[in-house]
Amino acid sequence: MFEKALRKVLELEGGLKLHRNPTEKYETYAGIYRKAHPEWEGWQYIDKGLEPPFELVRGFYYKNYWKPFEKVKDEKIKALLFETAVNLGVQKTVKLAQKVLGLKTDGVLGPRTLEALNSANPEDFIRDFTLARIAFYTALANKNPRKYGLYLRGWINRTLEAMAWAFSAG
């Protein structure tokens, strides 16, 4: 399932391309933002004008965004959490999931959160999580429209596409 989820994430991130978002100082390659992940080995290749080996991209995503959710049993929920974590980070993703599940929002994927995720109805969770994610992005854009307003439509579109994909995954 990881390979399918990674393909979807890379599609949503625009592929294996280097770019810079208008409001950001640092570049992004295949969804990996240099400012957030300056230690990623792929930057050494990019700085030399080379394309990083795909295995560096794959390993990065597995270690940082898939592995934290490995104990989530439902493949659809796991895939959606993985995709969301790529965009929001693992801790914010877990907090959002905890909010949807009615748990204390500490951002830790501990035994209670894992148990709640593993006993959740996948369709209900995916729907509610998607709505909570859209609300999160909307609040972020409303709080700082100059910085985030231009991303809101893209975030919502990505969230809806991820939801549709998660329903069909697994």
C-alpha cells in the first residue's frame, strides 16, 4: 500500500520537480521542503544540478510520514493520514485525527489514539477528517490571508482529491 500512497502523494505534490512557492524563501523538491528538511540527502544532488535518486525520495516519505502510521490497521485511513501528514506534518495530522475522534488533542499517536483509529468506521472517519481538514485550512487562510489566502483553493482541492482517493484505496 505504501507504494500506491507514495505515487498519489507525488502526483499531488507535482511530481519529481524542483520549485519554489511564491510565499516561501526555500525550494521544494517532490514535496520535500528544504527549510523544513535541510538534512535530506537529496539536496546534495540538487545543489550539484543533479536529480536525486528516487530511493532517497521514497525513503524520506517512508521514514517521516508512513512509518508513524504503520500500526493503523485500515489501509484507507492510513493512506489518508500519510497524505495529510505530508502537507501538515505528523503532529498536526494526529491532532486533527484526535479532534475528529473526540480525544485529547496532544498530537501523540499513543495507544488511545491508535485504538480509536483502529475501531473507527473508515468511511465516517474519512468524511469527518476531510471536513475538519478543510476547516483547518480555512481558519489558517482567514487568520493570515496575505500568506495563506492564495493557497486555500489548492488545499481544498487537494483535500477533496485525497478523500476520493482514500475511499478507493486499500
